[in-house]
Amino acid sequence: MSIEVKNLTKSFGAYKAVNDVNLKVGTGELVALLGPSGCGKTTLLRMIAGLESPDAGQILLNGEDVTSLPVREKKVGFVFQHYALFRRMTVFENVAFGLRVLKGKDKPPKIQLEERVNHLLKMVQMDWAVKRMPSQLSGGQRQRVALARALATEPKVLLLDEPFSALDAKVRLELRRWLRKLHDEIHITSVFVTHDQEEALELADRIVVVNKGVIEQQGTPEEVYDHPANAFVHNFLGNVNVFHKRDHEGAAGVGFVRPHEVGLGRERGKPTDLEGVIIDVRIRGPQVAVELAVEGYELPIEAEIARDAFKALGVVPGDRVFVDLAAVKVYAEDYSI
Amino acid sequence: MTVSRGTRDPAWVRFLLITITVVFFALFLVMPLALVFAEGLKKGVEVFWAAWTEPAALAAVQLTLLTTAIVVPLNALFGVAAAWAITKFSFRGKAFLISLLDLPFAISPVIAGLIFVLLLGSRTPFGEWLGGMGIKIIFSTPGIVLATLFVTFPFVARELIPLMQAQGREEEEAALTLGARGWQVFWRVTLPNIKWGLLYGMVLCNARAIGEFGAVSVVSGHIRGQTNTIPLHIEILYSEYNITASFAVASILVFLALITIVLKAWLETRFDRAEKGGGV
């Protein structure tokens, strides 16, 4: 089922949380809404679910206007940041809830209900915990149960609000890969909200970068990472060196270059290479971060190169090197985070 | 539990504090309670029993039970509604409403009773209008129920508001996204979550409803066998120098109070356990 959002707007008092947003999510897509906290991404997601009502605009599911439909009739699966499991129900009852509240002929018979719940719990690898209470589970386990619960009623759309942000780093990574795998299996149209660019890059088919209630850019992870549309996107996705710069015409701008895009050499490789001095060297796993003082730049610039390449270079702090900054991208100076 | 030597109080301090506590309990709590039963039973079990079964006493017990039976469910309902409104919605004047909730605690019960007399007494316009329709409120059962309702109003809401605030509304939202209707959300999600807190509030409300004296005294009119609750009946017996009978009836109240305390203690442990998660 496709999702379409047209001119959606929502204010809380004088604060515009979502400002005239247009968005399309294709059937079976896995889309990330990425942005800093307070940028309106969660409000946007909650409006799609019907948990928040928009001030203006339309929400369409499969081309059908569902803007004013109550939450329960929208039939979207929703996963909350803090799981929101029913604390007085067992894991089984939590997952069965959506089936138990069905009325009349929609309500599945007992055996079918049990089959479905057990199947879902097996899918999220929680079938061993049917009789446990939520309080007896870890965060990662709770979120798996919450996911099974959201999928129980076979929604056509799955919405996830920062699903992994309350978990510790290792579990987060594991659950993230597992969700990607699950999505590849069941192909449910999914939108998830995150402030973690790494999560968005790894998990999503498409990333929608949101800032201050508006969409800054949308595209595949490669598109938004390699070809950021503006300074905000460039800065928000991944590490970056920032410096103020004047372009060829002399207009003020902000320059960005990612550490791994900075080239280093003992000899001048290109005529445009600049001279610099190594200030500091730090090991970052398989990479080496090199801090440089470059002629014409006030602030130090960071370069990141592979450890082997660094060894081959054979330099130490204090050495002079040639720095390739050809990858610098300059934006007009009119943004803030 | 072990306390390290460095933080342990000297022996004489511990001894002094424990002694003060025990003596205080004995003097001000245990002795008066024992005295109530002792005084009531002074002239033998028969007199004790007669004081209980005398028609006026039975009528007082009946009226008290009737009042409680009306007041507790109503205040449970109001309390849940008020706590729900305050914790799940945001609206103008919410802070004012929360402070208003404490009004019955803040003002003297006598004044609470007077408010109803001034509002609904037979010489007021509203009272006259009701009287014209044959409805009597002051110096009659409805007045007693109203006064008790007013005085015990905050118990349930006060208990539920912090509880529901702490629980947030995510579970209700989750239930909605799973297709539950309003009533299903309440019965299946909200009510089980607040069950123990609600019962606890109801027990406190019940205890106060049975024992309320001031407000009820003002609106009752003290008509024997008709508008006397247990506390009023005790007061009348006492002022007639019928000491033994008054203490005999008082022992009913003490007995009810003891049951309340046991119930309250039991609910508290259930409540704690429920809050810590575990199965209920």
C-alpha cells in the first residue's frame, strides 16, 4: 500500500512542527525520516498514523483520502520508541490484542488466533517468551514483541517511531539488520523515524531528510550522502569539515568536505594541492584520523585514510604534506542547524 | 540489612527513639482503641449487644451503609473521569482544576455542610423550588449523601492522577492503532493498569465516608432513626450520658477502621508489586 502526504501542516501553539510537507512512499518501500530532534519527523509519522490531527493537508493511503479517519480505522501498524507494551498482559496477550478487539466475523476463532500469534512470535524469535510479562524482558526483546504485536492485524503500512533509540549500541545494530531482513521477506510499506544517520543509511531504501518541519532532501542513501542538496544535509549526514570560504566570485559561503574525501601525499599530486602540517594522528579502528593545519584555513582540517595507506605514507606529526581539497563543496551561507 | 559502623547511631539514640515511638503508639493509638471496646463492654455483652441492635442504632448503621454504597461508586466514577481528563488531555484551566480538586480537603467539613444548607435549605430559592416538587434535601438522606460526596471527592482522583501521569498514554495509543474502540481501550488497557490504585483510593474514600461527622452533622438535622449516621448516633448517645451505649456503637466504627487498615495494607503491597511489573 502506498502512502501519500500532501501539503501537511501542524503547529503546536506558535511552533510549526510540520510545515507544508509533501511526501510519497511507494508500495513495499522502506523509508527513513531522518532529522535532528524536534525537527517534526515524529509529528509527521504520528499524523500518518492518525495519532495527531493535521491543521491542514491530506494523507492518502493507496490513493484514498484517510485524513479524517480515526486511528483504529486507518489500520496502520505502529511501533513506539519506548515499546508501549501492555504491562499487565503476557507477551502472548500483547500480540493477540489486535485480534481480540476485532468484532463479529472478523474475529478469528481461538485456534487460528493462537496459530497466528505463535507464528508471529516465532518470526520475531520470541516464541520462548509467550508466558512472560513485558517487565521480564530486555529492551531489545520488548521491541521485538512490539513489532510482532503491530504486525498481528496484518496492517498494510508499518510506522516505526525511533524504534531502536532506547536500546544500547550493540542490540541496536543487531535489531537494525534483523529488521532489514524481515522487510526483505514480508515487503510491508514501512516508514521509520530516526535521528541516527548511520541507521538511516544502512536500513532505508530511501532517506527523507527533515529539518525544522520541512523536507530538505529525499533520495537513496547514496544520493543523499554523495550528493547532498544543501549545507544542512551535507552537515547532518556523516562527519564533515566545515569552514567559511569565499568562492571564485568572492561571495561568502560555507565549505564542506568529508574527512575521507581529503587526499594526502608527500609529493604535490595536483597543481591545486595545498601545503599543510600534520598536527595530530589518532587511530580509529581500521582508519587513521589525521589533523592538519592547512595554509589559508583558520581551523584545523581532519583527513581520514586507511591505516595501510597511512603506513605507506610514513609521516609523523610535524611533517609537511600536500593536501588535496578538491572535493570541497561550497554552499551559500544561509543555513543553521 | 546491615548498617556500617560508621553510619550507625549510638545505642542510646536508637533506644530513645524506639522507646518514644512505642510509648506514643501505646498512649495515643492502642490505649484509646482498647478503651473504646472496654467501655462498651463494661456492663456486659448483653448491654453491648443491645446498643447495637436497638432500632435507632440499626437505622444509623443502615443509613451509613446506604450513604457509603452511593458515595463510593460515584466518587470512583468521578475520580476516574477527572484523572482521565487531567492526565490524558490538555486543555485550558487544567492547573486550576487540579488545585480545585483539593478544595474539600482544604476547607473545614462544617463549612462544606453549611454550603449545602445555604444552597439547598428550605428557605433558599432553589430549596423552595425543590420543596414545591416534594423533594427534600437538607435534613434528609440526599443532603447527607451530597455532603459526604463532597467531602470524600478527592480521594480517588488524588490517587489516580500521579499514577496515570507516570504511565503516560502510549499504551492507550498503541491499543488504538491496533484497532481497539474507546471502551475496549478503557476496559482492557487503562483499567487493569490503574486497578490497584483505584481500589486503594476507594478504600480511603470508604473509610472517610463512614466516619464523616462535621459536614453530615450540619445537613442531617439529627432526627433519630431517620437522619442519623453512625458517628452522629454515637455523639447523641454520648451527650445523653449514655456512655456505655455510645462506646458500644463506637466499637463498630473502630472495627470498620481496623478492617480498612488491613485492606489498605494488603492493597499497598499488591500496588507495589504491580508497579514493579510482575504478574498480577
